[in-house]
Amino acid sequence: MRVQARWPVACQRIGRNGIAGEPFPAETLNLSAGGVGLISAQPLFRPMRVAVRLDMGELNLVVRGTVTRVDAREEGRMAAIRFDPLPIKEQLAITRFVMREARERGQLSRAVDPGTPRWWLPAA
């Protein structure tokens, strides 16, 4: 599950020595328990290591991850970051936050009624 939303976050590049550098501002595009999509004026490259401070009310933690995809957008540079394995407590906190936000934003899928036929057409 992924929620499409914009929140301000702070990012830090992680050096080869494992030490995080100076923080710089970014903004989320989306968030899931496995990663985050960001927009930033600062360049991020694959496979750069980063730390991201998620400070969104009841969700307040720092996660580390790897940039897996980058793209230029009108509003800045987009980077997809895959989180490092998280402790289960942090993974559950992000999952609960994402589910709640997706519900509030109307981004949850409808439950499928097993008795209702669904027709799928092949892609052209």
C-alpha cells in the first residue's frame, strides 16, 4: 500500500563511512512501508545512500535507504528511495500511518464483491 501525498522531510546523504551529511529539504510524493518518492532541489543519484527524517505528526522517525530511481520533473528532481530493512515496530508504524492517510484521502481500493463479474480486456 502506498499513499500519494506531499509532506516536507529532511534528507541527508550518507557517506561511504556511514556518516550522514548536512540535512537538506525535500518533499514526499508518496510513501509506503518499503520506501518513499521524493522531490528535491538537491541532486540524488543511484545508488546513493540517504537518511530521511519522517516527521509527520505521530510518525516521527529516521529511515535509511538507497536511491533506486531518479527522474527530472518540473518541480525538481525526483528520487525513489527503497528503505533498508526496518525493525518491525517502525515498519508497522509506517504501514498504519500510510493506511490511515490513504483512507482519509480516498486512495483505498474498493473491496471486490466475489459475486460481481469483472471483465478485463487485453491491452491493445
